[in-house]
Amino acid sequence: MAAMSAPSRVMTIVIWVLCVLLAALFLMAAFMKLSGQPTMVEEFGVIGLGQWFRYLTGLLELIGSIALLVPAVSVLGAVLLLCIDIGAFITQAFVLHGDVVHTIVIAALLLVVIYLQRERLKAFLP
């Protein structure tokens, strides 16, 4: 097996660091939703779609987080989590009228992960 080139090795490390950090963030968010933390129950009550939506969001965050940690599908996990983050941005901005900066920062990091793995993403597209 040939040794990895230095830029390739650095990119692999960057991708792994970002994926681990983002997975930890979304695992924490999924835990808060799925365990029924009062702040999450209240927030999803304000959103008005029902508590089933909190469970769905938490489940999708859990799936995306796990996928981020599996190299073969980490780019798909990042795409799923980006979709969730876009939904969070819209909800924060137009329903909850809260701070959206964190959703923008998370989206930027997810976009970096997707961009760095764009060749893997192309393999999943028809």
C-alpha cells in the first residue's frame, strides 16, 4: 500500500476532526430532544408541529451523527445534518425569533466537510 501524500493526510485529519466535533455537537442535541429535556419540549411546543417532530428531529440528528463517524457515508451524514441545520435556521429566524449565528457557523462547518468529501458525494449521485 502506498503512503498517503502529506496534503492528503492533512485533509484526512481535518475531515476527521470536523466530523468528530460535529458528531459530538449533534449527538448532544439529539440526546436533549430524545430524552425530553424541558427546554426542548417547550421549544418544540412553541414551534407548533407537535412533540412527534422533536422525536423525528432528534432521531435524524442521531442518524446523521453516527453517519459522520463512518467514513464511507460521512458525507451523507453531513448533508443530512446540513438539511436539519437549515431547518433550524429558518425556525430560529422566523418562528422562535432567536439567535441564528450558531446555525450559520454549524452550516459553514458542515459545508466544509461536504466540500472536502465532494468526490465521495459524487459517487452517490446518479
